[in-house]
Amino acid sequence: MEAKIIIPFRQLIELVRKLNPKQRALLKAELESLPSSNHDNPDFIKVLSDCPDYTDRDIERIHENRKSIERWRSSQ
């Protein structure tokens, strides 16, 4: 049987602070044994590095285009 509990992050931090040193060590070991996130994945990093670079002017054009599209949508 499995039960899931939703605990707000701040409350979780408070609970961790109340652990004794041995319990904290066990928690730390457990967390370190978890698989790493996608940020450590070389393929993920390669995808990010292959993405296009946008200049400030490119970003400004994107915002202008979005505004134009929104105006067009609202006039329909």
C-alpha cells in the first residue's frame, strides 16, 4: 500500500531541521543515492547548446509579433 502526502516546501524544511544528526545523515545519504536530474545529462546540455541564440532585437520582434497576433485575435 502506498500513501502520498503533499507537504509544503517550508514545512518540509522545518521537519528536516528537527531531525537528529543521525537521521539527517540517513536523509542525506538517501538523497545522494537518487538518480541525478536532467541537468547533468550530456544530451540535455547538447540540446540546449544547439539552440539558436537570440539577440535583444530578435526578442523585441517576437514580442511585437505576439502583440500583433493578440490584436488580430481580439478583432475577430
